[in-house]
Amino acid sequence: MSFDELGINPALSKVLARQGITSPFPIQVATLPDAVSGRDVLGRGQTGSGKTLAFGLAMLTRLAGRRAKPHKPLGLVLAPTRELAMQIQDSLKPLMDAVELKSRLIAGGMPYGKQIEALRSGVPILIATPGRLIDLMERGDVDLSAAEIVVLDEADQMADMGFLPAMKQILDTCKPGGQRLLFSATLDKGVDRLVRAYLNNPVEHSVDTGQASVTTMDHHVLVVHPEDRDAVIAQIAAREGRTIIFVRTKHGADKLAKKLAAEGVPVGVLHGDKTQAVRTRTLADFKDGRVNVLVATNVAARGIHVDGISLVVHFDAPTDPKDYLHRAGRTARAGESGTVVTMTAPRQQRTVKHMTDRCGVEPVVTRVRPMSSELVTITGAQAPSGTPWHPAPAKGSRNSRPRRPQGAGRNRHSSGRGERGRSARGAGRAGSSRRS
């Protein structure tokens, strides 16, 4: 089935064709006819399943060519993190241009001035995080009474972050009887109550079982003795290809990245204590191949859409199956294949098995030592150069290019700071954040 057959604006199909996107994903095939017709939709699918185009194409088809009054947007996309909101904005920008629609990113950590200026001039679509949006609502800069199409993307993550009261406050102010499109991997944490209260006879489309894909991902558990742990992760990080390594804490992320850089691995770090400028630069370096390894906390487990991530490593095994699924979802995207590796000490094997069972995953369990044949076969591990790597100075300094040690991988193959959820007035000003 083609995008045209799904009812989207023909101008959008032409843009997709120029981008080489000609075949819709299952979630797009399932949801677009209902969403384009104006029905409320509850979409359930894993991250990476094509949800952005599923709701974006429907919204843009329905609002094509429309103009908005000052401070009164016609459409709203609500996302849990600034990074995911930015990804949505970037993905939809060429499509919006094709149907003469403008949008504005509304998120914390960015200057108010340009956001307020855009709202004052009238912008049809807002792509926003809950905290900053409510802040602007309370200042009188946003009036959602004309917002006839509202998308809640990753609703379960917003609920996990404490944003349920914020989502309710936002929906309460939107145009009565308007269309609601809610996308969520699960319906826990109050998302089910949100669906019952705010969606009108929604049609539900589910394209997976809420468990990890076993057709496009290889899942492994590597049993590593504690004394070998640092050497093994350095050898994995020195592999060819793009890798994300997940750790539990911000301190742990900084500590591991420092160790890897000392071994000669070009590495970036992403967690909630990094400024927005640093986070943006780190992601750009990772996307552009200036570094092939990203060490991250769960802040990156959703919303970071980078092509060609062939390996996800749980350096610290997650305790929540949802964390496993969302971390794993950074690889094997858009039909690509990928490998997911969980490192564990012998004593933690039973705990990890319980967690993977709950995910519907049957990983291959292998005991490995530094540079063992099994480690190399599973991950592509190789010995790091041992020559310390130093990140490039910030833009504007004399040397703006990262220095790579001899022998470092040069593979150039070509997701969020979450603002702390709170009720409208009870938990501090918008823009405050609990960072992971």
C-alpha cells in the first residue's frame, strides 16, 4: 500500500519519495486512514516503529495551508523530552514546508524570546514539552482553545516522569471535541485513565505485543568477572560501528567515558547534568561520526533517533523491563538489524534472567574474558589504541576537530532531558527538571 492510498496529502507523498521513503510502516498503514478521517486514535507500538510519521502525516494533511491567529495554535504535539521534541521537529520540517505550515519548538532550556515571538505572530503547530508549555500558558503567551488536533507522543514516558497532571491540564484547555492522537508503548501509570477521560471512542491500533523484537535484534547476556569488566567494555567500545552504552547514574557515565577516552576511544557522554549546548553538540558528534560511542543514562533511552546504531550495551543491567525495551530500541530501527548486549556479574545472572523473561527475550548467555573469541564474535570487540583521546574544544576555539588516535575506529555510518512532571502550580515553575 502507498502513502497516497492511505489518504495523505499528495504533496507529502512527493517529499517522502524524495527522501527515499516509499513503503509505509505497519503502524502508519494501521493508523493513517482513521487519523486522516478525524477519528481519535490510540496507537501502541515500540519506539522506532514509525510513530512520528503516523501522527505527523495525519496532522499535516488535516491542517494543510491553514493559518493560526496570534497565540492560538491549531495543532499540538506533546513529547516528554526536549530531545524527542527536537527530533520530531526535524523530521516533520520538510513535510510542513510542502503544505505551507509553520511550527515552533516549545521546550525548556531554550530562550523564551523566539518562542514568544512566534506565538505572537501566529504559528499553526506547536511541538512542545509539558513544562515549558504550561509555563507559557500561565504567562498568557499560549491559548490552546483553538488546538483542534492534539498528539501525545510517548504518553507512558510522560506519565513515568510525573507529567500526568500536566497532560490533563493541557488537554483541559484544548478545543472541546477536537481530535486526540495518543501513542504509547504501554497503558500503565495512569495512561489508561487518560485515554478513558480524553479520547472519544478511540480506535486502537497495536503493532506489537509490548515485547522486544526478536526478528531484527540479537540479544546476548555477557557474564563477566568484575575484575575483567573495565577491559571488556573498553574492547567493546573500540569496535567498528556506532555503539550506545547505557549506565545507571550520571557519575557512572562520566567515570566510564573518562576511562574509555584514556584507552583511546572517541566517546561522548549524555545525561541530565549536561547543558543543552553540550547535549546538542554531543548528539551532533555522534550522528556525524566524529565519535562512534555514546555513554548515556536513561535520558537517551527514548527520543534519540540516530541511524546506524548497530550495538546497544547495558553496562549496568536495567532493573525495569521497560527500560530494557526502550534502551534496546535504539538499535534495529527502520528494518535494520542490531545487537543488544547486557553485561552482568556471575552473581547477578538470575536477576538479569528474570528481567529478560519479563521482556519476552531469550538471550544467548555467554561467559567472556577480555578479547576472548566469543566476545569478538558477538560484539566485534577489538583492542583499543591505548593512546588517550581528547574531545575537540568548543566551537570558536583554535582547533574545532576531535583528535583521533592512530588505530581508532573510523566507521562513518550514518533519543531526553525530561522536565520534571508536576501539577500546574504545585511543584515549582515550569522548566525545572529532574535529570537522570
